[in-house]
Amino acid sequence: MAAYFHPRLQETRRVAGNRVRRLLRLWPQTLFHLIAGGALLFLVGAGVSRIDGDRIGLVLRLLAEQPLVIAIAFAAFGFAMCRSSTLALLQELRLGWWGAAPVAQAATQRSLHLNAILLTIFGNIVVLFVLAGIVALSRRSTPWFVPLLTSASVGFWLGSGLGYLAVRRLGAQKLAKVQQTHSSAALLPLRALDHPQLRNLPDWQRRETIRRWRSGGRNWQFLALGLLVPMGMPLLPLAGMLLLGIALIWYGLALRASEDTLVRATQLFAALPLPFSRFAAGTLRYPLFAWCCASVLGAAGLLLQSAKPWVAAAFVVAIGLGGLLSLCLTWRYRHRPHLARIRATSEVLLLLLLAYQFFVIVPPLAIALAVRHYLVARSVA
């Protein structure tokens, strides 16, 4: 593998093997995690089984009648997913510390090709399992399954192929052109976001958000938002829907950029005697500002769609609790950010399932989880 593919793949295989051996060595802890994970899956399955699959199937049947729209939507998603992942790997192999290694160009290209294929196969399997789950929940016949899966798969593979070709064309250029050159300069200075001891940390998060926004980091989501807009919609509800969608897209990008910057700042400040409470306060300011902006825009969008005030208030609380939980998990797993994203996704899904039956207990439970993650993060600092 080291001769045919890039040595990074061999390194990844060894890291995975070391993790498996560590799990086997700590078998009591691994057994406890397996039992807890099984219980969590049982709760998730119990919640999912209450969903009316026939209603979702009716919507999917209407979508299956427009295969071109479905193919375009999944092509955009596949293009964005494959291009982002392949470009990140290309930058690591050519501009990171692997760039100085004497690795053949053909081995790098084969590694990028393998990464794109495996990522596309994984995405297609996820689509298959989601549609198959809806079929299992439906009591009526599901003639939409095969046409919808075919359209989604074809569009997904075409989009992923175009995304891979775009990165491959970029990789054939000079090394300096591989880096994104979008400006990260803000239009308006926000001195109030600066921390007294960590002045540049919130500004770093803000600049990273601006750079990703201007480089089109969520263009596929805007395309999906455009496909969701119904024909003949009145002007005010249309403006509200677009405002709500833009607020959610921007808030997701800002939160993800802030968390990635937090992880990089942890590595940068590793040798400094920096108290965790000060570090947490410095990295909380910009996500809090992003939540305020998204709350105002999203609530205004809901009110323009004639939503009740309590719905707008619930939206503000929901995105705030979701962002707080994700940020606390990033603090806790700042040395293993991939684990933070997996746990954030699973815990948010669990809270959504609980909200479907027991809405009242979800806010205090989310706050308790966030406090728990923060305390653990402070204890391991």
C-alpha cells in the first residue's frame, strides 16, 4: 500500500489498528460503551417507530415524479461533499508536512481517487438506508422507492465525479493556487468581541467564517433551499422563508468555523499556561454573537411567514441549545474533533426524538448535558 498509495493511508490504517487494540485492552470500558450505545439505539428505534412513514412516503412519491429535480439536488450535494473532502485531503498532502515527503504524484492521485470513491459509496449507502427505513415505516405500497433511489444515486455519483474532477484540475496547477485566496477581511470592525487577554481569538473565528462564506462553503445548501421554494408563493412569506434559510445556513457555517478554529487554537496554545476558563470565554464570544444574529434573522423570517411568537421563541431557544451543546462537546474533545461531531449529531438527534414525545424535558436536559461536557472539558484541561 505504501508504494501504490500515499503513505498517509498506511498511517491511517496503523492509527485505526492502535485504536482497536486500545479498545480491546480496555475491554470493561468498551463493553460499557457498547451496552450504553445499544440502549441509545433502542431509544432511537422506539422513537423512529412512532413516525408515520406513509406521510413521508406521500411527499417522496410526489418528488419521485420529478426525477430531474431530485438528480440535480443530489448532484449538488455530491459535488459539494466530494469537492470539500478531496480538496482538504489535497491541501494536507501537498501543503501540509506531508508535502516535503518524497511521494510520487501518481500515488497521491490514486489516494485522492480512492478517497472520493469511498466517500461517494458511503453517502449512497446512507441514502439507501434512509429510504429503506421510510419503506419499513410505511404500511402502504411504496412504488416511489426504486425511481427515487435511482434518480438520487445517479445524481449523487455524477455530482461527486464532477467534484473530484474539479479538485483534480486544481491539483494540476501550481502549489500556490491550491490555497484558497478569498479575503477574510471584515467589512465592519467589532471591538466588543475581543477578549481582554485573548484579543485575536474571536477575530480569528470571525475571519475564518468570512473566508468560508465568501469561498462558497455552503453553496449546495442554497441550491437545496431554492429547490424547496414553492411556485406562486406570496412575497412576504417568500422573503421570510429565504431569511430563515439564510440565517440557518450562515449560523451552521459560523459555528463549524468557530469550532475548527477552536481546535487549531488548542494546538497553537498547547505550550502556554492558559487556564481553560479563559480559553473557553475567549472562544465563546463569536459563537454567541453568531447565535444572536441568526436568532434575529430567523425569528423575523418566521414572523413574516405568519408564525406565532412562541414558535419564533422556540426557534431561538432550539438553535441556541444546539449550538451550546456542540460547542461544549468541542471543548471536551478538542484533541479529537471528529468524536465531538459524532457525539453532537447523536445527542441532537436523541433530543429531537425526545422532543417529539416529551417536549418539556428537552431544554433542561440539553442544558444539563452541556454543563456536564463543560465540566469534563475543564477537568481534562
